[in-house]
Amino acid sequence: MRRIDLATGRVDVVPVPCGSTREDVCRPCADKARRLRMTQCREGWHLDEEPVPAPAVPSALQKEVMAARADLHAAYARARADGDEEACDEIREAVDELNEELRALGVRGRLAPLDPPDKAAVKRSTRRRQDAPDLPRRPVENRTVGQVYGGRYRPSTFLTLTLDTYGRVGGDGAAVDPDSYDYRRAARDAIHFPRLVDRFWQNTRRCVGWDVQYFGTVEPQRRGAPHFHAAIRGTIPRAELRAIAAATYHQVWWPAHDQQRYRGDRLPRWDGTAKAFVDPDTRDPLPTFDEACNDLAEPAHVVRFGTQVHVKGILGGTEEAGRHVGYLTKYLTKSVGQAAGLGEDATDRQREHARRLVAELRVTPCSPRCGVWLLYGVQPKGARSSTTPGVCKGKAHKPEHLGIAGRRVLVSRKWSNKTLDDHRAERAAFVRQLLDRAGVRPGYAVDDGPFEWERTNAGDPDVPTRPVLLLHAISERQRWKADYAAAQLAAGDGPPGDRSATGDQAA
């Protein structure tokens, strides 16, 4: 990156870490990201005070811009009622500019759209399925910390949830009888697993009666199915968690996609006149996704957890708590396929098992916009001429993801009230305070900007070669390490060779 000091005008080309979370791409960056997640998990797991502060007070400028935006909304409603399209276009542009200004001012969240939805949302029945047990529903208290036992102990919980079985598997995770293994259900469960986890936390909070907070990671088992590990703040009875898992399900209200209508060379074609995909024989437009969802009598698929639910109580500050933090983040630096054991040492049976699962994932729609819907005679949302029938760029269809397309780390909103950037800033502040307290002056100039950053292009004459950049980065980090070791020695926090998790990563 090219760094421009706006105060002095000095321009430097500096090496910047890639920030990858994959060990096979960049091991140092992946290890640093994993340790940051470990810190995030540790800091929010065993809290004894509520981490949520009072809401921020909006500034006068934020109030002024929001008021102007509200006036434009009212003007847009009047212009639309009068049929003045020219005025509507002008108001849309003005609102877009105000939205950009609000984001620049730090306003987050979804801003109300100008135009109401063209079609009312389809309402489904909220009645529970007859084959799912009922759960108690208690009023949720406004607290996130757990109870204290014996006047001094405030334990927390480690939870593992697993999907159902699809057939017998061997010790290597491969199906014993691939022909009887239900690959279709395995593929659909993997794609819709994030929704099932969300439903589980909704049911948990309603059942236990307080705002449960969690730090969870999604990992694959050796058979390729995702399972979920979670650190929960506070304690919940084992029987209650197992009952919640047994009663949790997610219904997928999508069009039926059991039988393919098109395959091979016989695929739907794009009709430029109709602006839609049509049948290759009759030239009739295919039904849209919303049209195919009308009058659905039953869901296309129902996802449930399996019977294996592991629950364990953990005390904060113990060696066991540290081991479980490491276990939670153990596979975050690996791809899903690598975590499932599909590396270079995989057996032929494992590769064949994964191949059949991936083959089913390729013909399983992953979203309403998935191009795979065209194989089942349904036009996906947002279809256009560049859409290829049966092809989707979503991660769920890629072999290295095994259907696990969502985030690998799931953190509740009130876990620690800190983002990853906040944790990084804390680490940097820790090192600066240590250096200042010990009276150690860095052996290099520390500039605080303000800076402007821009990317360099290949062939730029001011950009050093890659070996020079790497040697510069190594030299810089050696100076950082020496300064930090000197500060530790002067402050009496430890010997110069002490590589504590906080200090080393902060440096």
C-alpha cells in the first residue's frame, strides 16, 4: 500500500499483511486471526456484569440529516400520490445522497426504503408441527449473565449440537453403504443449518427466560455434516437444553425440488422479448419463484438436530476453560474440507463419499436467487440473460465448503460489546501503555498521521520488489519485539523472552 502523510506530504510504500484466515494461504495472518477470536471468546464467556452500555446519544448533525431525510420521505409520498415521476426521481437521488452522508456520520442499520414492497409478504402459519414437542414459554428477563451458586461460583456452559444421521458411516466418516446413505437430506440440512441454529437460540431464550449469549463455531464432522460448538454465558440445565434441541426445527417454504425437469442439453432458454426464461420446447415462460411458492401446502424440507447433544459446565479462570476456548477455535484456520479430513491423506472411500455429497449439493438450490432452480422449472429471483441454468457461484456448491456456506463464527450481539476492531485497538493500546510506563522509547519513528492510503499497481516504479518488502517487514517486527521485551523487563512484567498471548499478539 502507498501511505501518504497528509501533514508532511511524505509518501511511503509499506507492506501490509494480507489478513487471510486460512492457514494454507497465509499461516501468520491465520494464526493471528485465530488468537483474536480466542480473546473475543474468553472475554465474554464468564462475565459477572452486563457488558451493554447506555445507547449512544445522536449528534446535532445526525439529527439534522435524519430530519431532512424524513421531510424527503413525506415529499416523496405526496409526489407519488400526484403521479409526478420527475419529482420522485429527484427525491430518490436526494435521499441516496443523505443515506451516504448518514453512513459517513456513523449511522448503522437498515434505513427505511422510499418505495413500499410491491407485494405483501406471504404469511405462514406459526402453529408448531404435531411431530415436535412443545416447550414452555417464559417472559425473557433483561439480563445476560448467569446465576451465582454457593455465593461464589458462576459457571458457564459448553454445548455441542449435531445433525441427524443419514446412514451408517465408518471410522473414517465415509458411508458404509453409499447407495442407502441419504445424500439428498444431508445436502439440504447442510445448506439450511444456519437457520436451524438461529431457531435454536430463539427457542432457548423463550424457554429459559433470560437473554442467553453465546460464542459459537460451525465445523464439519468427518462425514461432512456440520455441527455446532458454543460457549454459553451462564448455566442451563442439561435436560432443558436437550429438550430445546429436540423441539427445534426449521421449515423451508420453497417450491418442491425433488425431480429435475431439465438436464443435459435440454435446458431453459432466455427470451429477450419476454425478459424471462422459457421452456425449450413450448417457449412458455417458467413460473417465477414467488409464483411457485403460492399455495404451498407443506414445506419442501424440514431440518432438525440429531439426538446427540453434549452439555458441560465450565468455571471461568480454570485450565479447563482455556482448553475449551482453544477447542472452539481449533479449526478456524482450515477450510471446511480440510477440517473434515479431506486432505492429502484422505482415503478413496472418503473422497468418494465427499464426491457424492458435492454432486448432490450442485443440484440443491441454496437460495431464492440460485441458478439451480432453473433445473426444476422455476425462475429464480433476479434472473437475467447472464444467468446460467444449473450454475450458481454460491459457496454452498463448492467442493471445499461441503454445503457450509455461512459464517464459521457466530457471536451474539451482547457477548462482550466489542468488535474485532475493538479487540485489536485494545491490544495496540496495551503495548503503547506498557512502553510509556516503562519509559521505553521505540527505536523507530511513530507517526499518527493523518494518513491517506491507496493501492499500488503492478509495475509502479516506486514499489520495491517483494523480497525487499519482506525483509523490511521482518526488520520492523524485530525492532518491535526488542522494544516490547525491553519494556517488559523495565516494568517487571516478565522476562524478555516471555511470549504472553496478550503482549506478543498486541506487539
